[in-house]
Amino acid sequence: YEQAGGGFRYDLFSDEGFIGDTVLLHTVARQKLADIAAGIAQAEGWSWSEGRTEGVSTYGEDAERYLLLKQPAGELTPEERARFDALDKQLETLSEQDDDEDADHDALELAADACQAEMDAIEAAANIRAWDADVRAHGGVVVSLLHGAISVRRGVMLRSDLPEIAADDKTGVNQHLSSIRTEGSEEESAQPQAKPLSAALVKSLSSERTLAVQAALAA
């Protein structure tokens, strides 16, 4: 913020400082987030990326623009499962050692945090791999801030792309997208098939439509 020319205001009656240019602050923050999102999209094969200070919501303008697909369950490889189980046992051992009054609690806590961090990383890698290649080819990734930390949302579909995606499909996904197709999509659906959607994407879109119907009925 300061490198971009931003300054601070200081109260004469306190030592607290205030951001002088909030617009500039949000601009540089969004640029940082956009760079992170672009790097993730390139590394993982997502079609597009976006950086924003707030996460994608399921209501309002975001609901009209985006469709959030459910995170698929990741499966660990045999090597990852063995390492994960070993770390889990190590956590149990550290917990037992921490019950000893003479134990170095700070050191044990650091070791436990390291184990948990590695376990979380293993699960995160498996979840990223679980996204189908066809979903990545059509979907995007949004990076935002959540409680001051980086938050990554994968599997974000642009609703403006859904009619085009449905037009390329002859596997029945058009029926699942009937509630969110735009005007003129019936003509587009008659075009020749370019590439069928994967079963994973069809299932995800179907689930989102079911949730939307349930929400409408509840309202």
C-alpha cells in the first residue's frame, strides 16, 4: 500500500493511524489476490481465475453470476494414506506425552501443530486432485480474504457460460440445467456436439439444481 503511494492519517489525540486511501488499499489487495488466483489456475488447469477481497456468496449479485459446485471428496494414494496414519499415531503419542506434568508443553505443541499442518496439506492435495478435468476446463477459481487469511474457492462456474456448455452436451445435462438456462438456449442446444461433459460435472450441476429447488420451496 505504501509502495503504491498510499498514506496514513494520524489523530492528534491518539497514537492510532488511519488508512488515507481505502480505494487504493482495495485496489492493491485485489491485484495481489488476482495474481495468486492466476497462479493457482495455471498450475491446476482451471479455465479462469478471479481475485476479490470478499468471497463468493450464494445470494444477491453473486448468485446471479456464479454457480458454486460442491467440493468432491478426495482419495489418498497408498503412500499418502500410510503417511497420514503415521502422523495420526504421532499426534496421539504427543498428546499422551503432553499429559505428563514435567513435559515440555511448548515443544510438544509445536510438534503437534507441525503434524496437523502436514495432515491438512495431504488432505488438501487429495481434494484438489478430486476435481474432474472437465470441470476444470469449464470452471474457475476465486481467491479472496477470510478473517485476514487467504481463502481459495475452486469449482466456480460462470452462469453466463452454462447455456454454451449445455449446448455442447448430448448426455442429458440440458435437463439438469433447464432451470438456469437463458433465453435463446433452445436454439443453441441444437448445435452439434463438441465435447461431452464428464459424469462428475453432470452430477455436480444436478446437485446444485436440486439445492436451488429446495431453497425455493423453503422460501
